[in-house]
Amino acid sequence: MLAMIAGPALAQSAGSIPARTGTAPIQRSINVGEVERLLRAQGYAAVDKVSETEFIVLTENELKFSVALTACDVQGQPPGCLGLSILASWSMEPGDRAKLVPVVETINSQYRIAKVMMIGEAVLLERYVITDGGVTLDHIAEELGQFEISAGLLIDAMVKALGL
């Protein structure tokens, strides 16, 4: 189980975004090889490529999630993929739904760093990363870290709500 802490993001007023000073290359799309190298560099317990554009990741804290490249080879856009979907899910017992609905609502209203959904008998957590406007691979690594923080918050809240 993850034990991570996240606080609310600091608000920025329009026009207050600082100028970029880093030297990392800007990516307007990403490819499978780049994502695989990035995932392996994070020091996860395991990274398995399960399809042409999807990986399953296992962290040292036993969080299992998928990373899937999306919007790939779109006509009129840079070659490669324009998005990255990071997704984790947990199954629930039918009687757990009523206890977990308030958790989902609270996480979604207090923390906007990922979206929590209930679909069927599962709770899902998703963070979607886009390359629109350009990003660095360091930024995508930061997005992965923020996803882990989100998962830790959700896991802790679900455990508490279920009395586990």
C-alpha cells in the first residue's frame, strides 16, 4: 500500500507562468520506445509490455497500473502518439459500493490530479497526459509520480471507508 501525501496545488494568475529555462528537448508526440525507456528508468519493480502500445507497471509498493499510448499517428500531427493514459483499477464487493461512493466523490472534488470512476464492480483511477503544446520526458515522469500519489490517496481513503 502506498503512504503518500499530496496537498492542493498553488493557484497561478494568468500571465504568471514563468518562462522555460530547462534544456530538455520538447516533445510534441511520444513513441513506444521513449515511453518504455522512461518507465524502465523510474526504478519500478516490473515493467511489462503487453501490447504494441501498452505497458503494465508494478511499483515497489505493489501498485499495479497500465500505461497506454493513445491518439497515435494522427493525420496532420507529429508522428508518434499524442497522449498517454495511466490507469489503475481495484475490484470491489457488491456491498462496498455504498461505502465507496463518498470516497470517489471526495477524491474527485478535492484532488483534481486524476479522475476516479466506478464502473461495474470496479473503482478506476485515470490520469491522462497530453503532448499538446509540447512536454519534456521529465514532465511525463512527474505525471507518473503524481499518479502514484493519487493512487495512494485513493487507496488510503478506500481502506478507511471499508474499515480494513
